[in-house]
Amino acid sequence: MNATVTVPIQSNLLDLLMRTGLGEPAAIVPMALRQYIVDRYLQRIEIAEKAIAVCSGRYGTNYETFSQRVTTDQAYFDTINREHPL
């Protein structure tokens, strides 16, 4: 699916792009948008990994083990819930 969006661009940036021969805006903008999206999701992954590390330290186990035990071991769940109410 293609969509058309009008995006204001500073004229000096557009002039620089055209003078340096880096490419046509119609080709560069989709690549730049894709790179921006990838960068943002990498930031989100980094934040999630930090949160997982904090939780792993708090509960003394990795996420997979914690998830399995909290859903299958009632005594473990009760202990965790007492120490760290959910």
C-alpha cells in the first residue's frame, strides 16, 4: 500500500540534498523513515531489556523461569505475591 503525505522540509536541507547528488527526495524519504522506525524500535528493545534485567535481579531468576514458576507453582506465586504484591 502506498500513501502520499506532505512533509515540510527546510529549503536549505532540500537544496543541500539536491546539490550534493545524494539522491532524489522521493527515494530518500522512505529510506530515512524506515531507518527512523528501526532506530525507535531498537530503543524500545533496549528499554525492555533493561526492565527485564531489573526484574531478573529482583526475583533472582530469568524471565522464562519466573514466568513458568509463577503460572505453575502456587507456593512460588504466593511467596512472590507476598514479597512483591502484583
